[in-house]
Amino acid sequence: MADVGSARPFLLIIVRYADDFIIGFQHEVDARRFLDEMRERLTKFALTLHPEKTRLIEFGRFAAERRKRRGLGKPETFSFLGFTFIRGETQTGKFQIKRKTRRDRMRAKLKMIKEEMWRRMHHPIPDQGKWLRRVVQGYFNYYAVPTNAQALVAFRHHVTDLWRRTLRRRSQKDAFTWARMTKLADDWLPKPTILHPWPSARFAVTHPRWKPYAGKPSVRLCAGGAGYPASLPRQGGNGFRFSARQCSQFWSWYEHSTAVCAMRNLVIHEQRGLQIDQQEKSTQAANKSVEVGDRAGHGFGPIAQS
């Protein structure tokens, strides 16, 4: 929840990476007021928003229906982190945000591959295939997200065509047909496969790979609270939308992990205590044996005569 110059709070969503960010609002009046306030605040620090990258668009679940009533076209799209975000629908007609590789990013990558393949024109085909495999796999590792399968297929096809044109320029006797090139691409280039899960599965609280403290410093505790970290999810708090079931599952996991850590520390302390006791006993036994040996070596009167 946020409150910018008004007594009426409103819900906003902020996604930021470095100096690029997206802010989502429910009502247009809140978005315009926030934009004016942000521009005014940045002016105080001699900063300005990029005029071409800063836009106010209508995007969301009901954007298509509202624009259709006003006689407008499809909802606008926006680009963020190499993807173009599109307001779409599933096969059953439900709202869905579709992600697609930006055209300029794909063209720039294909241009780089074309220039590099020109330099590697007379290299052996296995060396070219190994290099292209690493490049295509690295591209898929980032862009292989749900709803982006067609862009991945197109990228692989363009890479195959660039490779075919490069091999045909190696000699005037061209023998590379599409059938041979298809077999060569199947042997070296990875197939377009979706590698990333859906956002609903990646950010789910009950996801087995979900780690609340991954890459984060130690969280602070609630002052005067129940001893739970303040940055962890609570039902209806801090604008997070977590159900009661998700919150109860998370806190049960948190309490169990805390108890396990406490028991582990207790076992470690007990083991260390036993080791210290054993070391002290062995040291005392060694000191006694050394003392007896000293007495026998120096030949004290009563002990030596006996």
C-alpha cells in the first residue's frame, strides 16, 4: 500500500532492475499523480526521466475490453529486460501476460553470429558446431520462458540459415542442401525447449526450491513482536497477497527449520564439550606419567632404596 499526497491509500506493484523499473497501478488517476510526483522529486536532484522509455499505458486484465468499448485497438505492449510483454489470453479465454523476445535484441544477436561465422568460415565444421552450440544454448538459457517458444524456433532457424550460407561460401562447388544442413543442425544445435517455469510456480511459497533467505542479508526481527522476521510474508500485511494456508505453511516450515538449527547447535556444543573433557583427561594422565617418570629418573631416597 502507498500514499502519495492523498489520504486515500492505493495498491501498487514495483518491479526494478538497476535503473529500469515498472510500476503498476489499479487506477489511472493514481498513476498520473505518482508520475507527476516522481518527476518533481527527480528534478530536485537534477535528474530526469527518459522521454522515450517513460510511458503511461493501459495494461491488465480488463484493458482489452475497456479499449474496445472506447473504439480503440489492442492494448499497448512494453519492453523490459529483453522481453516484450503482451496482454494476451489462454486457449480458454483467461487473462495471461505473454513474453516474447524483443526484435531488436534478436537482430543484434544474429548480426553478431553472422560476423563471427564469417571469421570462422574456414574452421572445421565440428569447431563451428561446438561454438554455435554454446551460443544458442546460452541464448536459450535466458529467453526460454513460457509463451516464447515461437521466438526460440525462429532464432534457431535463422542461426541454421546463417551457418548454411557460411558453408556455401567456402567453395564454389556448393553441396550443402537443406536436407544435409538440417541433419547438421540436429547434430550440433540444441532444440528449442522451455527451461524456465511459469511465474506462478517459481514464486509459489510451497515451491520445493523456494528459499526465503537466498542472496539476502540477515533479516531484522520485529520490535516487540513474536520474534518473527519483519520481512517475511504475513497475511494482509505490507501489500503482499498471501492466503492463510500459504502463511500457515510457511510459518510452520520456518519454526521447524529454526528448531532444527537450534538442535543442531545444541548437538555441536555437546560434542565440543565432550571433546574438551576428553582432552583435559588425556592431558592430566600425561602429566601424571611425566611426573612419575621424573621421580624415578632422579632417584629420590626412599623411593630409590625400595
